[in-house]
Amino acid sequence: MSDQNSTPPETPTQVQTSPLRCITGAIISSSLAYALYSLMMAIATSFASKPVHSNNELVIKITSAVRTLVVGIVALGSGIFGIVALGLVALAVQLLVQQFSKPKTN
């Protein structure tokens, strides 16, 4: 009971990697990293300017843990986007070196 007229599944075409695409991706990634870094600094400053007013030790510990987690997650995102930007710049340099070192065939 198989359909004889069905078309074969299409294979996705690979996009060629170029230094321009790498630099564009690095610019986007670094701008996201900077935005997350700015957000992290704003959150940390906001948390620092508003101390916890409680005598309950459990409340203070939970508040400290939540504040640390929030700042840490945003810092992690900023760091990941920064590392991705550096990797894309390194890939662009590698592709440029490969293009210039490749022997030209006529």
C-alpha cells in the first residue's frame, strides 16, 4: 500500500560559510552579549540598592539565593553570547586565511 507517485523527501541545502556571514553573526551575538551585560548590571545595582528588611534568617537566605540565581543566569547568557561572538570572529579569520593561502587554479 505504498504510494508510487510520492516525491522523495527533499534534502536541505547547506549554506556556504563566508567571512561576511561570520562577522555579521559576531556583531549580532556581541550586541546581545552587551545588552545582557547591561541588564545584569542594572539588576545587580537594583538588588544592591534595596536591602532585605527582615529578621527571619530563612527569608534572608532565600532572598540571597534568588538574587544570586537571577544575576547568575543573566551573566551566563551574557558570557555565552560573548564566547559565541569570539568564536565567530576566529572562524572568519580562519576562513580568510584559507582563502588567501589557497593556490589559485586557472
